[in-house]
Amino acid sequence: MGSLREAYYLSMCQICAAKSSPSMGRRAFLLAAGATAAGSALAQVSVGESSRLRSLVPANELETAAAQQYGELLQEARAKKALAPENHPQLQRLRAISSRLITDAPRWNERARAWRWEVNLIGSQSINAFCMPGGKIAVFTGLIDKLQLTDDELAMVVGHEMAHALREHARERIAKSQGTGALLSLGAQLFGLGQLGDVAANVGTQLLTLKFSRDDETEADLVGLEMGARAGFNPRAAVSLWDKMGRASGNGGNIGFLSTHPNGADRMRRLQENIPRVEGLYQQAIARR
């Protein structure tokens, strides 16, 4: 499980389940809901299984909160005339790249088949991008323009962000951040959702600034790397991307991305070590195109 606290939380879930129903139907439902984002059995990179802690925060509630916040962000950008129109060349480019990555999304999370994916471009000098739970993607023009990203590099950014959503890192982070007392209270209403839904809704405004753990970042790097390779994007672009990020950061660039996605030599080394594992997927994808 990764820690004594996680094991304790899970044991509380089991106790609540045993008391809540004369049958095991609801417990089976909970376990099924908690198993959605396990790593693909056919994956070339190794990321293991997702934490079961995420089952403490219902996916539907969190995705609803994310969609609401995403809508508000787009409305604000539209009011400032910062939301790229449908015929914007960079938006069309971004959507073409994203659509190739989205094709492979269910490999990493079956729930993604039902997600209402959205991809938008927002005019801003900030070097930033995100994918919220449920497949809500936004990229800021500063990321593309200031770093002069190639299609392959842009695919690695979007793939990385999609991986956070597919691996449901937000659910896990939220569950871990609530604390023992809050989770005990949640456990009392585990099957009616009640307060669980409230937790998901209340953190909606925090989703854009949520900081993931080092393990989360590693998973997103590797899953994004493989997704990009399977979609026919050169995996070596992941290294050149982070090289550009590092140089922009050193020049004092406004990199909102690095406030939640730390850069570093270890990250680039790990990516380089995993490129040979997905190189064959890339070559196969190129041959099919």
C-alpha cells in the first residue's frame, strides 16, 4: 500500500462496508470503482498499480467539479477575448495532436471511454498546461510560443497532463490530504456518498494548483512517454522538452508549469532510460501512418 496510513484508511473502508449491507453487493461496487486506473497489462513502461486510496473520493463527483471549474475558466478567458476561436491554427494543431493521444487513453483507464474530452487554447504569456479529471485539457499559448514546441514536444506535454488524469492522481492526492479525522467521518457515510461528494466539490477550485508527488510525476512522465510513442510522436522529444523547460526557467521565464511540475536532471535521466522501451511502439506507429 505504500504506508501504514494508507493501510489504515483501507481497513476503515472494509469495516464500514461490512456494517453497511447484509450482502457484499455494495462492497463489490466500491472495489470495482477503486480498480479503474490500474496500469495497463500491455504497457512497456513500468508504473505499477494506482493507489486504492483514490476510491475514497468518488470519481463522478470530482469530474463534475472539474467540469464546472473548467467551464468557469473558459468563460473568464472568453470574456477577456483570450479563448482561441475554433478556426485558430494553433488550436487546430493542438486538437489534432490531442486526438491521437486520446485514442490510446482507455488503455490506461477504462473510464476514459465515457469522458467528454475537451481541448482548448488560452491566450496567456504563462508557460502552462493541464488536464483536469474527466479529460478537460487546456494549453496556454505561452507554452507553445515561448518554448517554440515541435509537434512531438507538444504531444509530450499533453500526454503527461493526460496521464495525471488517467492515473487519477487528483483523487489520490485529495484522499491523502484530508487527514485521518476527515476520512473517519467520510467512512461513516461511505455508501451514501454524502460527505464524500462534498469533499470532491469543495476541492474543485484547487484542481488547477494541485501539486502531485514525485511518484505521481514519474508515472505521468512514463505513461505520457508511452502514449506519445503509440500515437506516432518521437519519444526523444520528452527530453528536449524538459531541456527547453530548464533553460526557460533559468532565464527567468514565467513558468507556471514548473510550480506544480518540478524540473530536474533525475527526470531527464529517467526519461532517457525509458525511451528504448517505447522506441519500437513509435516505429510501429510511424509505419502505420
